[in-house]
Amino acid sequence: MSAAPRRARLILATVAILLAGYSSYAGEFLEDQLRFPRVRAAKQETDSVLRAYCTARSLHYPPREIFLRAFKREGILEVWARDNAAGAFVLLADYPICERSGVPGPKRREGDLQVPEGFYHINIFNPVSDYHLSLGISYPNGSDSLLGNRKKLGGDIMIHGDCVTIGCIPIRDACIREVYWLAVQVHAAGMERIPVHVFPCRMDSAGMDYLAAEKGDDAALMAFWKMLQPGFDHFQRTKELPVITVDGRGSYVVHSR
């Protein structure tokens, strides 16, 4: 969210304890999170459910790695997981996105109400969110910074509870409790960056036909989506995460591991 009061509350809530990399490095991240009642409640309410998800897919609990993937048109947030860093991800669960903001296309400036599209990671764990619990997405990334309004890009993009949004990805409180507690455990166990990929839709042939029908007269937007498609295709084909870099023009470049 980009409203100033909400940003101020977020900063106050996160300065000391929500810098995930620092807390994890200090070996105190999990303990820090469990100091908060909502996180303790999430643990109590979702541990057995998450364990059952993992058991059904022959995964350890918690798994070694997770990956989040959101589709704006379909209104779905997927959680994928794996035990072996060299293995394939399997779909652990998916959750309905319960409110939407903006139109198909990337976020390019503060206040445009757009949900970003591209390749990100979780960079904030907020256990005292105005929206129950929230996980920050690393917008703006290098591509956004080059292609968007450089003076006013906006920020505070979250996956959160409560079904309201002005550019975030909201799922219901019961759902965010599962996603948040799983992410806390995986991060505490050593996964420094949890990837988050956000797409306008499933970018298979049917999805690209839909985008062409909706926005085919916008050459720049179609070029942007064609730039995202290899990242989608790589994961669909291999169930492994590609390595994604950003070139000097702000374009994503997809590499195999």
C-alpha cells in the first residue's frame, strides 16, 4: 500500500525485527516472529494442515524451499515446494485472491492501483499488519526501476489478509495464516529469498491469445508480456526455477540453472 500513514506504521513495526535477512543471520528470526500473537495463532491453527499438505506430496515438513506464483486473471496464488535443491517443485496448495485492483499490465508508478507483474521475492515479514499478516514483495525491482516512473514508483506491495486492495495481493485471513507461517519456517531454516512470480494470466498459448485480444494494439505492453513468458514457460516445463537477470534496458533475461 502506498498511503503515508500505512507506510509509517509498517516502518515502525518492521525496523527492529522485520528485516528478514538480519534476523535470520542472527539466528533469531523464528523467535522474533513467535513473539507476536498472530504468528503464534497461525502456528497453532495451521501446523497440522501444512504438515498434511506436505505428507500428501511426500515432502518433509517444513519443506526446504517454497515458491509463490500469482495469476491476476485467474485470481490464484500458488504455493510450490520441494525438499531437494536439485529437485522439481510440486504444487503444495493454491489460494483464491479475494479482491482485485487495476487492469492487466505492470505497475509503473505510485497510485496507479496496479498489481506488479514480474519476478520478485519476499522481503518483509509483517506480523502486525493492518491486514492481519503480510509478506512484502520486492517491488520495485531492477526492471521496474528502469521502466517505470523513476521519481514516483510507489511500493509497499504485499501478499496479505483481509479482502481489500489498492495494488496488493489479498487472500483471506485463514489463507494468509498458512502462507505466512510456512514462509516463516522456510526462511528461518535458511531460504534467504523466497521467489514470487506475478503474471497477468497463465501465459500458455490460450493466455497469450487472451492478452492479444485484450491489449493487442498496445505494442509495448505485448512486448513486456512476451518478455515475461520465458520465465513462465521454463517453470512449466521443468518445475525448476530459472535464473532471471535484468539487462541495461530493464528487460528480464531468463537463464537455465
